[in-house]
Amino acid sequence: MLSVWRNLKNSRRVICGAVRPGCSSPAGVSALWSKQTPSAGSDFDLRRPCINPSRKCSGRPYNVPPSAEFVARVSGIPTMAKLPYQETAEGLDAAFVGVPIDTGTSNRPGARFGPRQIRVESALLRAYNSGTRAAPYESLMVADIGDVNVNVYDLKDTCKRIREAYRKILATGCIPLTMGGDHTIAYPILQAVAERHGPVGLVHVDAHADTSDVVLGEKIGHGTPFRRCVEEGLLDCKRVVQIGLRGTGYSPDAYEWSRAQGFRVVQAEECWFKSLAPLMAEVRHQMGSGPVYLSFDIDALDPGFAPGTGTPEIAGLTPIQGVEIIRGCRGLNLVGCDLVEVSPPYDTTGNTALTGANLLFEMMCVLPKTKYY
């Protein structure tokens, strides 16, 4: 057993921190760790902050999910990536937060269950990004702060609740990583974001522009958020890009309004059969050093990869291209991100939620303070 621990110490930097006071870890984790960990004060102790300089860990006690090498993935209460849960964003660099609504959905409901299923599937995530060598848990204090207490009977009241919740999150200096919920939520979130940062740039990945004015007599819904954001001056329109737009439309040019505002529109046809890394180099130049919000609708991906969504459109992006877009945001001044429209009832395999969980992990890995090896 000692040789296993010695080899682990020399070859990996998986768990470097202790759970921060005030946070709670998934049920049973502490007991399992105490049984499998050498005594406190020994050379390798998972119950205290890593302070061994040779392992390049910060002395700060970051929250680190338990490794599946020692704690079964199926154990414990599901939190995002099996991170500790805490009630507020106080003291956090970034926080995973759920907004479980589908009241603004125009077609298939079920996105209210998205945050819950994303958390369940996120148990497969590990501590490091093998593709980029990002080490978020060595550089960011992150936790799951639960869900906004939405009103599933009143969409306008829900928007008010979301806006107020995000004002509190942003007031702490924390960057929210949001699990939706339908795309309506981007509107009140961006209201709170713009209050703190001023008009922001937007990287919007979606099959739909979500710039409708009125749908069935209503001005608030998952097809209207970015029209409302423009009207209220929440966006820096010269720093907005919409990627992956496609499908049938209500007019010959469904994206005319977006272009008229100064948005860069990248239709899905422009993305077929190619890497999107060159595109993202152009996007980084467009965004500059100002604050940027990343909004990723899972229906940007082809429904062959992500069928669990409310308004699927064929001939979409691949998961590889989705990852390229997010990784291409590295270096931007990201002030918030969301992953929306996961509707578990339409994908009984859980693969859509699993994809969403991985994309959220990629978002965390491109936040400004993230360490890379």
C-alpha cells in the first residue's frame, strides 16, 4: 500500500488541497479518505493543503474533487464534478450554479432537469485537462453553490430571481459557470453582468440567433434573450459573435437583424469540414481585452451528438468543434459562462448531459486565473 502511495506522489498531482472550511464534501468522502490516507503530518496527506514545492501546488487550500482512484464515482450526493457544495459564492474564484427552468421553451420541455443531470454525469470528470494541461483546481477556488430558487409558474418572476441571485454572486468577484435551464436565463444573467462590468462582448454558440422580438405575444422566452439584451445596452455589439446558426427560418435571411446590430454571424455551413481554431483566433482579436460572456446552447451541436435538447436542428457542429470554440476563448477576459438547453428526457443515455458537463469543465479551464502546465 505504501508503494502505491509513493508512486502516486511521484507520478501525479491529482489531489493537492483540503476542503475549504465552510464547504461540505459529498457524503462519505471524508470517511473514505481518512481510511485510505496516511496519518496527518506524513509526507503525503490528502487531508491538509499540499505545501510540497516539488509538486507545484499552491499553499492555498483549493477545493479539489475526490479522485475516482480512491472514491467511487457513484458514491455521494451529486455536485458538479463532485466539488464541495457551499451556500454562497463568498471566497470563490468561480462557482457552478444551476438555473432549472424550461418555462421559456417553445418546443420540447425538460431543460429544468438539465442542471441535475449534468451534475450526475459530471462524476466522470477528472482533475486535469489532458488536452491543454490546464490545472483548474490548483489555481481557482471553485465550488458548487446549488440552484437559483426559480418560480416555475411565472417566467417574469423567475427572471427577477435570477437577476438578483447573480448580482449577489458577481458582487463577491466570483465568475459564474451556469448550468441551464433554457436560454431565457441568459437575459437576466447578462443584466446582472452588465451592471457590474458594463456592456460586454458575447461569444454565442447556438443553432438559433435567439433575437426574436415577440413570440406568441410574449417578449421574454428562450428565443428572445439577445434582442432584449441589445435593447437594454447590455452588449457591446461590435464584440458579439454568433457561431453555428442554422436551420429553417421565418424569413429568407433569418440573421439580418443580428448583422444590422454589428454582430459577426458564423453560420453552420461555414463550419462544416474544418477546424474552428482559425476562426477563434479572429474572435479573440475581435473581443480584445474587454469583458466577455460565453453562452453555449447545447443545440449548437448536431443532434446526432446531443439529442437531449428542446429545439434540435440537423447538420450542426461536432463536439470537437465545440471544444475548439471554448479552448479558443483562452486569453479572453471571461466574466461568466453558461451551458444551456440540456433536456434529459430526450436522451435516456445521458450523453447530452455528459457532453454538457465536459464543456463546462472546458469553460472553467479557460478562465483568466487558470494554471497550465
